[in-house]
Amino acid sequence: MQLLLELALTAAATVAMRAEDTAAEGVLVNTGTEPAEVDLVELTSPSLALEVVDDQGRPVLMPPPPTPGRPEMVVLAPGARRSVPFRAFVPPSAPPGRYRVRLRYGDARSGWVDLKIA
Amino acid sequence: MFRTFDSIRTSVRCLLAGILIWLCRAVLEKEVDRYITETITNATPSSWNNTYAWNARFHVRVDQPQQRVVVTIRIRLSGISPSSATPWVTTAETAWSNRFKDCAVLGCASNGYPILLALQYVTSGEHHTVSFSPSRTAHMLSWGLTDTDQAHEAGHMLGNKEEYFTVDGVDYGPGRQPGGNIMNNPASPPVAAHYWLIQATVDTLLGSTIR
């Protein structure tokens, strides 16, 4: 399964925002030649799909994840893409400062995106 | 001089509180804010393997005249109106209310005080902000309308960890087991141990040992 992940902030990264106002869109593209099966539960939960680190590279601990055991599988045809919205994905306990966030699914990772929390 | 006066005043207050408790007329309240972490390992799928953190926050009211213990979680909603989010109240309150009784009431209620949960929507002074998830419940602070997993998420807010996969070294097996409790399977009820932080808080308020 070959997947390409992208993540983009909906709001401008240079603008400081409250943790609850953070918004981003993740995109998953099947770059392989075979159909790829993807679990939307894993892909849409910020606790499972997003890695957030502070300006020192330390991981920001996310809230407890969804209960497993009820996957929502979808099939991505070769070349197909699936976008997922994320809202309020930075934990409210995160102090003001600069952070980086990236999307993950299985072994695939997107590039890091910078954001600033007020 | 002032220190002595303060000391006397505090002692009198404690004495009055003790008398009220003894007479079963006290209404005792306390805010709870406890930092909790959990580390999940041996997960399948492996996406769940990680360390998670949150603050268990709620308000406890030991109401001796009304003979009950009321636990309130104040929620500020984001992306959804209180009326649309009414099902979450029903789900959480039904799951956690009237399941167990607090029996440490110094003989004020021979059959114990029932423990009730109230999920209250507020615009300020919240314990947690919960955002609307357009799909299913995504985590403790992002709830959906297509499932009833909010009862499990409320369990986290009351201080409980997951009880699936391996958590802090304890192996619970897969999630959503038919016989699992609410922290394993959101469709199931809680067990007495899930009221541990409420119990500890009531214990502190009454200054007694709770059974």
C-alpha cells in the first residue's frame, strides 16, 4: 500500500490562534497501482492521525483516542484521494507558543506544518 | 493578633461544618482537577500505541438534605448548539447515574446516597470544551451524533483510563468486548471502581472512610 499524506492548515500559520480554533485539512492519496483499504476511524481522529510537537520537538500529548473495534473501511482506487477535516486538534492544555503538526497513517507521514497558539 | 483570630475563625467553621455533617444537614461541594496519563501498547491497529493525557475535571456536591451525591461536568460546546447536543446529555447521564451509592454518610442514610451525573452545557466556566465531530466520536473532546460513545468519553472526564489493549502495562484485550465495562465497550455500564475519583472526593469532603 503506497500512500502520500498532505496536511494544510485552514487558517494562516502565521496568525496566532486559540487551540480550539485550529483547523486543518488532511489529504491522503493512493500513489500505488493497487486499491488501498483505509480506516476512516484512524484517519479522522486527531488523537490517532495527528502528531503535534512543541518548538523543542517534544510531543504534545493528545486526549484519549476513540474506542477501537468498529473500523470504517473505505477503498481508495489507485490515484484516488480522500480529504479529512480536523478541528480543535491542539489540546486546550497546550500553552501559548509555536508548534508543528503532521498527519500520519500507518507508516506514512506528511510534512510538518507550523502553527502558533495564542 | 490577626493570626490568632483567623485561627479561631477557621476552627469555628470546621466545628460548624462537622456539626452540620453530624446532623445530616450539610451541603458540601468541591471542584476536582486531576491530571491523568495513559500509555497504550500492543494495540491492533498500532495507531492507538501512544501516551495520552488529560485533566479529569468535575464538580462534586454531597447533598445530605436531599440524600444524594451530584457530580456535574460543565461542557462548553463548539460547533454544535445545546439543543442539537441533547442526546449526549441523555447518553452520559443514563450511563453513569443511579448505578452505585455512596455509603459513607455517617448514618444519615441507612441505604446510602445515590451518585448522579449531570452533564451541563455552559458558555463559560467550563470543565471541558467539546467540539462537534461531523463523523463519529473522534476522541474525549470531539463527539459525534452517529454513536453513543460519549458515555465512555465522560468516563475519562471522571478520571478513568481505557480498558482495552495494554494500558500502563495492564492487558485488557481488544476493545468493545461483549462483556467489557464502559471503559472497554461504550455500550456497557460502568463498574464501581470507575467512581474512584468521585469516592475519593466525597471522602475528603466528609473526612471519613468511604465503602
